Amino acid sequence: MKLFAHAHATHPDWRMGLALAAAQIDAQRADPSGTHIGAPTLGWVYVTDHYAPHAAALLAELGERWPGVSWVGGVGVGVCANGAEYIDEPALVLMLSDLPRDQFRVFSGARPLGGFHAATAQVHADPSTPDLGELIHEMSRRVDTGYLFGGLPSSRTRSVQVADRVVEGGLSGVAFGPGVSLVSRVTQGCQPVGPVRHVTASDRNLVLALDGEPALDVLLRDLGVDASEPREALSRLRETLVGLSDGRDDALARPGQFGTDTRVRHLIGIDPKARGVAVADEIEAGMQLAFCRRDVEAARRDLVRICSEIREEVEPETMPLAAALALHADAAERGTHPARGIAGAVYVSCTGRGGPHFGAPSAELALIRHALGDVPLVGFFAAGEIARRHLYGYTGVLTVFTNGAPA
């Protein structure tokens, strides 16, 4: 498998933006070194919501430029590419692959998977879809590995998805057969402020007791605030989130760091009379819960960690000395250390992350480029992130397509 072709561009006119991106892809495919793919089969397109009203026309032009290519994607308040983020500006990102046609199937509500043998799937879902969490669980049961990745489009205009057509509402995406090799990881953006506790009493979204104690009392103690000082307590409560995991999952990967099965949810209120805490999710007795806060340094460390894990998994243990020296010389010249064996990548990050959270424009994607290398990558900033069978918040989901045997 050769490198996927990828491009990104910003322009007030979507036609010019697409023309600029298409020129980059054409240049890559015309490179005499033959590094990038030849005939494309599957493409990804993500646009900022400035282009959302023109999604159908844009998709039609993609079809004219690259006939026979299947397209998946959607809209975000921001989109991203290798080392670049476009947030709150008109932009688009494209990536073209040459995956075997019998190893993927684009799907939507109007075009179900049918009898396709799916190992994994990339899923986009409208945030307003009823019972979305259950639909994601159901979709995960339809793929052999149970693993999904993707996210919820985010938009201030139309919340559209692309699945060989413009789709609004429900789920869409692309399923991959067992012949497609990929590696995916979740990076968390929050840090616990107290120990992991078990929910011992609840009522729908209200946590009544943690480890047998009133939940509100536990919350105030973990935050170190005095209920008699309501102004200070209110300020701290506004900054507090809740990390949830099923009782059978590991809530903490290591001390002070959430595991990948932890879903972060908003703390939406308190019930002083019942001494309860209201959470933006359905809570059941037996769940594990830890109060948490967003933390930039923890997010940086965890992002670098998942990139390192991916590199270790996809890079061959040995390679000829001459090739290794040439690789590192090229990396030094470009300031990156490309991971061998990666053909392309998709990154879905929360709208609450990105450069503004990490401290500088494009800072989040710059971290990935530095840690993972100069590889083709596209993605978007989502209203919720999907990995495994869960819907996450404040996370990033990084998925790479590799040249090796399927995992």
C-alpha cells in the first residue's frame, strides 16, 4: 500500500478551496517517485460549517474530478490535516486511498450494509439522533471486532454527513473488511481530581450515593470546597466534569490518568435536598465514577503516549541499516520522524480541544505530527467522539491505516 494522497485548503469560495486542494493531490499523484497512490477508490472529505450549505455541490464536483471514488466525511466547526487546524474559517481537507473495493462498504440509513462482512467501521452520527448511544452499541455488535471509530459532526449551520451522498440525521460511514489493517487509539483530555468510586444509588441521571455516601458530600470533599461558601463552591462546580466507566472496565489506566473506557460527561446540577449530583448521562448502580477537570498538560502527555503506542505497533522491529540512516537523515531535514508502515490517518478531536485548548494555533495537530511523523492525515473537530462501542467527550480518536497484516 502506498501513501494516501491528502490536501487541505482555506478560501472564502468553496470552489476555490476545492481547486487548491485538488491541485495538491494531483501533484502528489504525479510525483515520479511513485510514493503516493495511483487509482483512488475511497476518499474522505471534511469541511467547516462555512461550506456546509454547499455540501451537495461540492460532493458533485468531487465526483467529476475523481470518477468512481466513494466518499465519506462530514462537517465540523473545525477541520484538521497533518500539522494544521482550520477552526472557525472556511476550509476543507481531502484524503484519497486505494483500498481494495471489496474491503470497504459505504453505508447510511438509505444504504444499509446488507451482507457485507465488516471487521471494523468508521461512523459519523448526527448529534440530535434519538437513542444515539444505543445505536452506536448496536452498530458495534455488527462488526467482528466490535470496534468503531469516528465522531459526531459539529456545525452552526447544517449538520451534514457524507456517505456517497449528503446525509442528514442518523448514522453513516464506511465499514472495512478483514483485509484492511488499521490501528486506533483514544486520548483523554481530563484528569481526575479524586479517587474512583462506585455508584451505589442512582435515579436516571441523578447520582444519589457513591460508596454508600451521599454523592454531593463526596463531590464537595473531593473538590476541597466548603458548602458554607457558596460562591467558591459554585465556581469550582462549574469547572468540574464527571468520568464514567462500566463496573467491569478499568477507570484509571495509571494513577492520575483515565483509561480509554472512561467517558467524560458534564456535571449539570446538584440536588441539595437529596444530596445528589446530576450528570448528563443515564447512571446505573455499579458504574465507576470519578470527578475530573480539563487539564492541558495531561492532554499533551496522553496524546504523545498514543502516538508512541501506534508507532511501536506499526513500525517493523528491524530494517536495513542504509534505509534506517536515510530515513533519519530525511526526518532531521524535515523536523519530523515519520512512522514507517503508515499509509494514512484519520483524527477526530473534540470541539473543546484543538489549538485554543493546547495553547497555540494548530498546536494539537503539531503534537501529532511531531510524535507520529509526516504522514497523510485528515479529520475534524466533533460534537462527540466515537471509539469502541462508546460515545466520548473531550477526547481525540486517532486511527491509522497500515501496510501490515490486519490486527
